[in-house]
Amino acid sequence: MASKIKKGDLVEVISGPSQERGGYKGKQGHVIEVLRDSDRVVVEGVNYVTKHVRRGQSSRGTQEGGIETHEAPIHVSNVAVVDPETKKPTRVGIRLDEVEKDGVTKTVRVRYAKKSGKDL
């Protein structure tokens, strides 16, 4: 599945339990990492998990360990890119634009936000 979501995009969780029921549906955050091989993304502030870390010896002689919380990946189909104008989730399209740089015109693919839901 070719993902149109890139690192740094503002996305919204569109599936799962609502925030009132302890889920993340409707929550917005920036993409921290895209895992292309498993079609998953790591979103800032979404899908927190606790991880028990064993105490270990670091190079300075300190012992660190305990319980850490960090974001876990979620499937790319469960998030949608947020339209920068309306701040609502939308679909993303790709169009061809011509860009002129140093007198040379090149055709490049550019992502754009399509019109969101009720605005049609």
C-alpha cells in the first residue's frame, strides 16, 4: 500500500474508540515516523504504551531502568491527513506541476488536500 502520509504531516485518527471511551479517535498529532514495510505510522500523542526497561550499566556508571511510556505505531488506514485550511481530515491527491529553477522547467508531483467532507 503506497502511503501518501509523510513525516511531519498533521494527521487525525479516524477509527477506534472515541476519546470519551479511552481511545484516540478524533485526536490530531504530527507524524514522527513512517514504517513503510508494515504500513504503519507513529503519531505524536497517540497510542501510548508502557514499556518495562531493565536496569543496565551505562558508560558513565549510572543505572537506568523502570517503566517508560512512548508512542506505538498504528496502521496508516486509521489516520487521515488534516486539511491546513479547514483543520478537518481530508483525502490527499497528487497532481503534476511545472517548476522553473535556474531557467529549466521540470514537471514534479505535488501533494494537495482535496475538499473535505461537508464542504463539497
